[in-house]
Amino acid sequence: MTLDDLESGTGSATVDGIETPVSVGAARRMAAGGGVIPWVMGSDSEILDWGREKRLFTRAQRLALVERDGGCAMCGLPPEMTRVHHIRWWQRDAGPTDLSNGVLLCETCHHRIHDNDWEIRVDGTGVTARVWFIPPRYVDPARTPRLGGRGRFDIAA
């Protein structure tokens, strides 16, 4: 991609070994995840995607997740009773410290996820993304995803 594409956030990028072009955002996240660049910044020049350069989520990331999740994305407790959890674990899965890999959870729900084989999926990007919780088979044999975060309170117009 060109420098203009990178700075404007438009266009696409080509990646060696991948036939289909990727978005500029995806290319920036891949570069941060691989350590080529140390982070990806949001529109207010705050770092929102750290890749593997930093383990703990920052205040700017937490504020963005409060906008997206509204509090505990699973049970709805207020933001001050939550912590940011890596969806793909930092240690076990080499998960990045990026918005797309973070979710606000209270202590109880954090343990429910870790100890009981729930899965989390985030569809979309930024504060408009939707968080889904996928129960283990012993809770729901069909493993029907359950909408979490603020998305569960949206009213269809």
C-alpha cells in the first residue's frame, strides 16, 4: 500500500502469500501483531491496538471498550466493576492487546468463561462491534450464540 493509503486509512494492501487484498486497517493490525510497527492509533491519536508489544490494556482501550460493551459484556454489571479480558489469552494463545481481542468482564463472568469453556466472538470493529457469547455444549447442545454488550439492548427500529 502507499503512504497516502496508510495515512488516510483508505484503499487496500497486498500481503506476500495472500492473493486477496486486505483493508488498510487489517494491514495495520497485522503489522502491529507481527511487531513490524509497535501499535495502531485511533482517530484521536491514542493507541488502540498494541499487538504483542504490551500485555495490559490501556486507559484509552478501556474507554473504547466501555463504549462498545457498556459494562460487563456478559451480565451487564457497570464498567467500574469490570476488567478488560483478552479473548484469545495472552499467555496460552499469544493473543494481542487489541480492541478486537478485548472484552469487559466482571470477575464472576471472567471465571465463567475460563473455567466452563464458553467462547467469545466479536463481529465488526471499533465501538460498533457486537460481542457474542457461545455456550459450551452442556449448556446448549446447539451452541447458539448469545448477544452480549450494549448490542443486546439495541431496539430494532
